[in-house]
Amino acid sequence: MRKLLFVFGLAAAMVACKSDKKEKDSEEESYVIPSSEKSSEKTPLTASVERGKKIYNELCVTCHLPNGKGIAGTYPPLDGSNWLTEKREESIRGVKYGMQGPIEVNGEKYDNIMTPMGLSDQEVADAMNYVMNSWSNNIKDMVTVEEVAAVQEKE
């Protein structure tokens, strides 16, 4: 008899636990994030960065690598690059028209060729915004299409 009562008691406890779990699951499913906790809509910068990530992964990743570290002595780093922070116009020009010749990035000299990628001004801005806000970079001053359009090829 005791065994029978024990089995019924155990079964009743299991049913009670399951019904508690169902209540918790339904509470979690119906939870609505308060408006104060919702992420804000995409800003122009975040939208540009998203587009720029695709461009980077298609065209830039081969030389500058997925981590933006580049290849020492061959392809300069983009992650933590003083070139991006100190030479904004030159950076835009390089992405827009390509580059060749000696440059110095983070104290290291590079002398290679970056071919023009044939990007539109919007794509250049997007790629720049991605690079400038990825890895350890945090340059929130957004590169705009107008800014890219104003950069002319060096003669």
C-alpha cells in the first residue's frame, strides 16, 4: 500500500511540475519587451555599416583579412589603423581610386598596390563606415556619399 501511495504521490508531483513548466513557458512566450528596452531602429550609420560589411567580405577580406589585421609588411592593418584616423581623405581616396606607393601605418612602412575596386560613391562610403566601426575601431563620424564624391583622384 505504501508503495502505491508513493507512486501516486510521485506521479502527482510530476504532473504539478509539468503544469508549472507550461505556465512558465507560456509566460516567457508572451513576454513583450518594454519599449524602453527595444533596440532603436536602424540609424543611417548602422545601415551603412551592414552594407559595408558585405562589400568588405567580397573585396577587401583577401588582403586585409577577416580580423582587419592585414599582412605585416604587405597589406596594412585596418584594425586600429592610424591611417584611418589621421588620413581620412587619403583613406577614402584609396578605396575610391586605389593606391600605390609607400605609406606608413602604425609605424610600419608598406609599399604595395591596391587596385581600384570600381565602387560607387555609396559603396565606398559603406565600406569605409564598416571598416571605421569594426574590430577595435570606433570612428562614429560617418563617411557620407557627399564626402566621397568630393574626393578627387590625385594627379
